Amino acid sequence: MDSGALQITGLLVGGIGMIGTFAVTGMPQWRVSAFIETNIIVFETIWEGLWMHCIRQANIRMQCKVYDSVLALSPDLQASRGLMCAGSVLSFLAFLVAIIGMKCTRCTQSCWQAKGYIILMAGLLFILSGAVELIPVCWVANTIISDFYDPVVNVAQKRELGEALYLGWVAAVCLIAAGAIFCCFCRCCEKSRSYGYSAPTHFPTHNEHLHRKMESSYSKSQYV
């Protein structure tokens, strides 16, 4: 694949992951009420997110309320707030650094080296942001599954995996894939630079052999 197309692909995939990260951070569908056993109030759906919880009634009316205090959240949601904010900032920085690295296409050797470092930094930031996003998403999902199968937890308090968690996994995969693409592009640039600036091997031609032979015979005749 051409280097320009590879860069554009990485930027598009990283942009999708960045937008998905922003959406997951603000979505309230992290935890969704489960309709199991005696919990048959199906006309009312409860959503719990990082910033608010919502009640949706019969797909018509929805009311949301911001949490009064961070301490009112469970430990996994408290940590997820900070981690998702950090992942959003890292993905945005990675996207900006990637754009800066893509601005010049034809450069000198020193500029190519600087561009390679910038692209490598963007790739590492994308991978780091994807890893940071995976931690809260997997943590909350594990808590939901553990509580769902725990017989001690009340049925009304059991939750299911919300759409935000699935979107979070997709966004994290996109960020990591974008980081891998930019790191591969940086490696390809290093190989092309090493091949481009290596000195070609010079082999003497037949005329050069003949010229050296004539010079050697002429020098011998001088001594005679």
C-alpha cells in the first residue's frame, strides 16, 4: 500500500476511534436494567452512565438526572470517569499529532527523520489511548456480569451490558489499529531511508581495467 494511503487509513481509523471515545464517555447506556424473573416492568428502562442516570418510559418519554456526587457512584464507575477522560484527551492529542506528521510529503533527510518521530509518537499515543479505554470498559462489564450471576444481589439491582460498552470496545480496537498502522508506517519510512541513502557498490569496468594496465606498463617503461 502507498505511504500516503496508509497514512490516510490510519488517520480515518483513529478519527473513528476518537469520536467513539467521546461518545462512550458521554453516553448513559453503560448499565441497562435487566428484565428477569419477577422484574417484569418492561415499559420502564433504567440507564446508568458515568455522568447521569436516565429512566425511559415506553420509548416515548425519557428523564435524566446528573449524579449529585461522585461518591454516590460505584468504585468502577468512579475510576471509569477519570480513565475515559484520560483516554479522550490522549486520543485527541494523537489525532492532532498525526495530522502534524502528515502535513509535509516531500522533505529533506532531516525532515523525514522528524516526520518519522512525529508519526511514531502519534501511533504510540493511539495505542495508549486504546489501552486506557479498554480498562474501564472491561472493568464495568466484568462487574455487571459478576453481579448478574451473584445470587446475593437483588433482582431489581441487576443490570445488563449497555450499548456504550460495545461501542467502547469497537472504539478501543480502532484506536489500537490506528496506532499499529502509524507505527508500521514509521518502520517502512526507516527502511526506505536506509535503502535510499546507502552508497551504491562500485564495480570497475573493462575500460578502467585497461586504463590501469596501461598506466602500470607505462610506469615500468620509465624505469627501463
